[in-house]
Amino acid sequence: MNRLHNFSAGPAALPLDVLKKVEKELVDYQNKGASLIEMSHRGPEYTAINTEAAERLKRITGAGNDWIVQFLQGGASSQFMMVPQNFLGSDQTADYIDTGSWSSKAIREARLFGNVHIPFSGKENNYSAIPDNSELNASDNAVYTHFTSNNTIFGSQFRKEPETGGSLLVCDASSDFLSRPIDIDKYGLIYAGAQKNLGPAGVTVVMIRKSFLETQVSRTMPTMLNYKTHVDTLFNTPPVFAVYFLNYVLEWIEDKGGLSWFETYNADKAALLYDEIDRDEFYRGTVEKGSRSHMNVTFRLGSEELEKKFLAEASQHRLSALKGHRSVGGVRASIYNACEVDSVKALVDFMKQFRSDNG
């Protein structure tokens, strides 16, 4: 097996141990005579998986019985709309912290349903920094405060939860979910597309505090977009394979040592890259040091021509998917949970050699 060093921002690298387990079971799931993806989503096999995945997720995050776990579809982009549709009345205000492209899209959707107050926007500075709490201008009586915990495109990350002035947090955690511990008591709702740290594309995890769900606004909405539709029943066919795979990823996370273990592991990987970027002026980080992401490391070289050469030669060294997002350019190494330290070391070695050859 000659696997690439995969730095894709998503769909992203998956744990090899889980891939092998799924490969072994794909044709014949646990000697049942059929693949799980051929079985009914209301049968005992999938029901057990769905229940186990939800319980594992609550255990890993420290969420108690006052939390509901849903496995939905439509990605984080659908949640940009579902959250305000369910929780923001036309005469109410929600706070939205603007730290990048995805938070901006969430703001645009929320304005369809109610008032949006922006306690901070990094747009004028090209989203190069995460705000300190002292920079947040929270509104009075916000029904919730929305933030994007990690910015995949710009390479910035909240090091801890922002202060809200009393409202519960709603978090788009798509690109750093389960990469470190969180203070679960500060949240009302957390959502995350799976294709970064959780599993294959196709399922979106939504965790909702029961008391927060009770604050749902009274408005007519499509059945599928009402969170309460999905609380007690599988209303429609879920993304069976994606949830099945996600359940094994959660098992892998627990076996490794949980979120504290991954926090250290990811910080160490990120430090290897940032130390090389900061060695001199050949590579230039795009985010202020205190705001740098441990998931998506973004940097530039001296010219676009040099960046093209860097990416082309990196590919020849089996260093894959390093091109920055099309909206910002540059180089981006996504080093989620399943990106192994050996891959990061291979990238650092290449960066040293490329500097030596082109500096």
C-alpha cells in the first residue's frame, strides 16, 4: 500500500484503522450475509449503530442526558438556515461573530428570519485574526451567539469559547469538532459536517441541549427542517453508511485517549509546521500567531509563480491537496485528527528542501 500524504481540507484523511475495518465488513456485515448499506435503516443492525454513535458522541464531549444527538443531511450549509429558522423570531436578535467565509454565509441566512447583530467582524483585515473577548460587543438579550470555531479557508481558530454576555453558544464546529475538549455547558447547539474529523461526507452531526430546544420559535416551517421532527424517530432514511463509519471513528477517538489526547497531538503537529514557516521570510503565515488554526495551516510564498512550483513539486513527493482555497490562493495543509505526524514531518522535510533549492 502506497498511500498519499493527504492534506485535503475535506473530504479529508480518514483513520487507516477504520478504513480497514470498514473494508473487511463492507460485503458481509458481522456475518449477517449482507452489507450494512443493503439493510433497512429501521432494522436492529442500524438502530444499534445509530444509538451507539449518539451515546459515544455524548460521552466523548461530556454531554449529559440533557443533550440530543441527531444525524442529519445537507451539511453545515443547511444548518446556517435551520438554526435561525428554529430559534430566531422575526422580532428577536441573535449575535453572529464574523470571522470568515462560512460565518458570513451563516449571517446571510439568519437575516432571512430575524435580526442579526455582529459583535465582531474581521472582514476589513481579511479575516487574519480571531477576536479577544474584549473586542466583542455583545447585544442585549441575544437569543443565542453563533460562532465558527475554526475557519477552514483562512486558517484561524478560537482557542477557547467566546464570551457571550449570557446567551448560549451555537457553533459551526465542522472543521475542528472532536479535535480538543470543549466547555459543553456554554453551548445550546453544536453542528458539524462529518467530512473533516468525523468520517465521510454525507452526514451532519447536530447536538442540541434539550432546554435550548424548548426555546424554539413558533412559526410554520417545513417538516424536515424542524429539529423536533428528528428528536424521537428516524423520520426519513438517514445516511446509513456515513453514520456507520462515523461510529467507528468515534470508537477510534476513544481508543486513542479522547479529546485531551488529540488536543496535544494536534498542537504538536501544528507546531512542526508553524516552526518551519516562522524560520525565516521564505514562507509567510497568513494569520496572526495567536489566532492560528491547529487544523488548517495556511501560508504564502514570495510569488504566485513560486507557489505553483511548490505545489507541483509537492505533488511529485506524494504530498497531496496542498493548494489553498480558490478564494484566497496560497498553500493550505489541513492536518485533522487522522492526518498522521509522519505526513506532517514529510511536508516539513519537503519545505526545507524547497527553501534550500529556491531561497
